[in-house]
Amino acid sequence: MNQNIQQMIHKIRTQQKPSKDDLVHLLGCEPSSATALFAAADSARRRYVGDEIHLRGIIEFSNHCRRSCRYCGLRKENTNLKRYRMGGEEIYEAALAASRNGCKTIVLQSGEDSYYDADTIARAVKMLKKLGLAVTLSCGERPEEEYKYWRQAGADRYLLKHETANPVLYSQLHPDMTYNNRLGCLTALKALGYQVGSGCMVGLPGQTAKDLAEDLLLLKELDVEMAGIGPFIPSPHTPLADASPGTAEMTLKMIALARLLLPQAHLPATTALSTIDPLGRKKALQCGANVIMPNVTPQPYRHFYEIYPNKDREEARHADCRQQVETLVHSLGRSVAKTPGHSPKQQFTRERQGESIA
């Protein structure tokens, strides 16, 4: 391996503020150097978060969205999409089934749907906590008082991807949102004691290697507990339908660098990656990832949460069957975690997990 590459990897692992130039160089490195990068990330994963793989079941409870994000199939302008909303009992039954199949965390994810007010989400959180589950919310930008209310109801984590750390590109992709407000929400969530997840897309139209390096540096600055990194996949019925997708190679480099920058973070092997590469999930788990997020949304709804095409097909093939997940995990010499996988950076007592509101 090139000595210069070795030095860059070492610097990234040890420096408080890594060089953006080093990150850009590694993002553009040749396959032989990328192999070394992946090995270093896998070593860091093993050292800091171990060989357990955490299963976090996603319930996509509504595909209604008030936003106009130019890349997303859920955007409000997409009149070709059949919309749905799940009720509390449906959410409970889906979570119960996921729990019985080994998921210790449930991710409640939706478009930005104001139909579900603060009380409705709080009731859902408390209902899932009674099952002994960790709860991650992913409901977009909401007022800080709602974030506080849900945290008091027992929500453990919040997932809010920043998507891109380039403010100009962000505004182009999100015509009715602002980059500063996104960062403000992430800052508020951290202050409220959530384990915070953020992340970005790889291969967005107009994105550069410098932009991707900024994404990594932002994740480090935010000191996130989870970093979700997946390729951009163009979706029909959106303004970016004809754009080129991101690549698996660059996505894997981003995951590996995220592991080196955030050694204690949880990194998922995303469904989007396995959509563009049938071996994508396995490759991600070999270069730093330690989380699989199976889709446990009931089948009648799953097809309609179409952020990008073929998403439901990949999830059914790779993540919906516990046996297939276990086969993958065991093939890597690893095991399925039996705990919720709270951030090793924080201590979560039994009492804190059981917090409730009057």
C-alpha cells in the first residue's frame, strides 16, 4: 500500500480535526488503496463497537409529506403515489412481530405528516416502550417543544439526515427548507439528550468530493451516535428522475471514513446500497457498518413508501426474513445483538429508558 495512503488513514484515525484534503484524496483513491481503507475501518469497527450486528426494525407509518424535496418519491407534488397512514394498533402489532423476530429497536419513520400531532406520536412511543423496545423517531423537522415532549415520553433516538453539507446544494434540493434550520433541529435534539442520527446521500447531481468530505466533517462536528450513508437513487415522478445514481464504490468509501472519524457510532448497511449492488449490505458490514435496518412495515403499505424505485423489493429479499439476516451475519463470523445497542458514549439506566410524561 502506498505509504502516503497509510499516513492519511492514520491521521484520520488520530486527529481531532482531520484534513479535508486527506478525505478528498481517500475518496478518490484507487481500488488497491480502497481495500486498505476498508480493512482499517473494519478493524476500528471491531475494536470500538465489537462483532455484534444490531437489528433496528423500521415501521414506515405514513407516506404523506408536506415537503417538495426534488429527489424524493414522497414529495407532495407526486400525485402518482397512493398515500396511506397507519393507526396505533397497526403500529403496535408490527412492532410486536419485529420484537419477536429479534429487533431490539423500532424506528418510527414517516414523511413530514402533521396529521400525527405531538400527542399521537407520544402515545406511540410509550406503547412501544412497554414492549421493552428502544424507540427511534424519524419524523422530520418539528418544533423543539415536540422533540422535548417525545423525549420525555421515552423516545431514545432521533434520525434526521442532513442530506448534504453544501448549503447551496441543499437549497437547490429542498426548495421549501433551509440548511440552517436543519442544523438547528439537530442541535436541539442533541441538547435534549437524544442519541442523534444524521447522514447524507452519495452521488447527488452537482455534488463533489469536497462536498462529501464536508459531509463527513459535519457528522464528526455533530458527534452523531448514528450515521446513515447511502447512494442517491433517482426516483420517477421527481425533478431528478433522469439523473445518474450514486455508486456503491463511493458509498463504501464514505462508510469506511465515517467509521474512522466516528469510531463509536452505529453505521447501518443501508437498503439503498443493496438496491444498487446485490452484495452491498455485506460489503458495508465489512468496511465499518454494524447495523441492519429491516423493514417491518406491514406488507399492504410497504410498496407505497417509495422514496426511490425497487426499495420494497430489496427489503423483502434481504432484510424482511430473519433467517436470511442470520445467514448473512454468521457468514461474516459475527452475531445478532441481544441488546438495543445504545450509544457506548452514553450511559442509559433502566430508569432513564422508562421516563414518562404525566
